[in-house]
Amino acid sequence: MLEIYFIATIWLALAILATIFANHFKISMALMEICIGAIASYVATYFFGSDLLKADSEWLKFIAGSGAIILTFLAGAELDPASLKAKLKESSVIGLIGFLAPFIGCTLLARFALGWGWQASLLAGIALSTTSMAVVYSVMLEYGFNKTEFGKGILGSCFINDLGTVIALGLIFAPFNYKTVVFIVISGLAFFVMPSITSFLTRTYGFKTAAIRTKWILFLLFGLGSLALWAGSEAVLLAYIAGMVLAGTISKDNFFIRRIRTLTIGFLTPFYFLRAGALVSIPAVISAPVIFLVLFAGKVLSKIFGLQPVIKQFRNNNKKETWYYTLLMSTGLTFGTISALYGLTNGIVTKEQYSYLVAVVIGSAVIPTVIANMAFLPKHLLKKPIAEEEEIIELEK
């Protein structure tokens, strides 16, 4: 136990350092945690050996994975049914293009420019087609866009984009068997009864000291996550859908949502973002920068050229809104690293190819978001009171 407490102390010290730097440099805390994680891993490996931070220890994976799941659940909970319905066309069109453009572009690039095999190229296309729900939601939350119709549109588009990624990964690489059928049936039943049970528990026990709602939400997320992993799917997608299903039920209690956010952002997600950065091998990227640059350019440029003309139509040609939307959709992290790790575990990509993919995914989480926040932050949207935003949503119906 001494070692676990000591390692946790180091990681939380890095989280505090990242928070301070994020405040001074005026960039997203999630992105700073990724950068600090990468630098800390390189320094620790150089001076003390690769095992100092214990980034692959099971307890750390659990905490980091829990952070990703709960943060994704909170992102889904922001998409209340009314605003999701109002943004359905926008989210569907932008999300599908956001998946297809880099999937096709990066697959062809890996196959014909880098000479990778077809299986590895398809895996690269899937890994680089994603957006980062975790990073995007953290940015939305940090600037307050999660309460605007603009932010809800971005979150909805991210969901459709990543849904396409998960479906493609399953159709191309994962076998369809009885586990898949069991997974679909039980998930569907769970989503059907979830709102009524949650409402009952809230009415009966919700305002007592037992914090049963928090325990219930965690029970659902871990249970659905276990089912997804057993069936060969990913827990994060079900967490997002669970958030959407329960949005109308739990969003009525802002204090309850704030408490879950405090637990998640204060304790869990720093481990997730720091660990994501720690997985990047800086020497490997430096030793072959051309491969990194080719894949990075392929991901970001295919996203930009595919999405920018479409987003422009939905944002009425507003330059800042269009570019901010486009650049955030160009990010990647959770599903990208999950897809890359799936490829490595199943022998679809080599360890070197995996390193390039993870480096590109994490680079795309940092660079487009920094540019978006520094050059295209639509501050005018934050000046509108929430009542006005609700009025906009009503008009869009």
C-alpha cells in the first residue's frame, strides 16, 4: 500500500502543477494535464527508469478509466432531450462527415503513402477518425459552452462521430456472436428501465445523507461497462448513452450534477489525462517525425476540409464559431487510443505503428484545441444569458 499511496501522491502533484500552468497560460486544464503527463513520463524514464510512474498498473488504469467513463456520462447528461432534438440534423450531418472524411483519408494515406498493410491502414483510419468527447466536454465545461445551444451542437456531433468509430471497429474487426446479441438486448432493457428506477430512487431516498443517487449512477456505469467489455465493445460509449437517457431526470438537480463533477474533475480525470500523456513515447516520435507529421496532417486536414464547409452553413458563416467548432471536432483521445490499443492487442498493428497512432491522437487533442482557444474562441456566445439560449432552442424546434 505504501507504493500505491506514494505513486498517487506523485500523480496528484503533477495534476496540481498542470492546474497552475493551465491558469497562467490560459489553456484548457485537460490539455495541460496531457502535456505534463508526456513530459513527466519522459523525464522519469530518462532519470529513474520506465517504471517510476507505474502508468500500466491496474489500479491506475481503473481510476483513469473511471474518470473517462464518468466524464463521458456527464457529457451525455448535458444533452437534454429537447436540445438534442433541436440539434439532431446538425449533429447527424456533421458527426457523419467528421467520421467518414478522416476514416477514408487516413486509411488511404497509411496504405499508399506509408506502405502499411490494409488491416493496419483500416485500423489507423478508425483510430484517427475520432473526436475526443473527454477533451471537448472539459473545454465546454471550462468556458461555459455546455449551457449554450452552440456547445450542445458540438457535443451531439462528437457523439455521432464516435458512434461511427465504434460501429466501424466492430464491423471490420470484432466478430459478431452471441455476446453481441446479449449485449444489445441487456443494454436496451437497461436504458428502457433506467429513467423510472432513477426517478423512484430520487423521490424516495435522493435527499437523504446516503447519497444513493451517486451510488446508483456508479453502479449503472460500471455494470454497463463490464457488459460492454465482456462483449468486446467499449464502456465509454454506453456511458454517453446512459447520460443522454438520464439527462431529463438528473439535470433537474444542479447541485447533484456539481457534486459528481467535483468528484470527477477533482480526482478521477487528472489520472486519465496525465496517463494519456504518459503513454506517448517522445523519443519514438522524435526518431521518425515524418510518419507522425504525415498521419497528424492527414487526420486534421481531412477533418478541416470535410467539416468546415458544412459547419459554416449551420453557423451562418460566422468565422469564429465555424473554426472553433471545426477545430474541436478535429481533436481525438479516448476512442482513438482505445482503437489503437485494440489493434496492438489483437496483432493488427505493430508496437511502432501503435506508438505513432497514439502520439498523433494525443497531438490532435492538444494542438487544434490550443489554436481554437487562442484564435477562435467565440466569447460573444458566453455573454448571452441562459434564458436567451433556451429561447433560441425553442425557436429552432
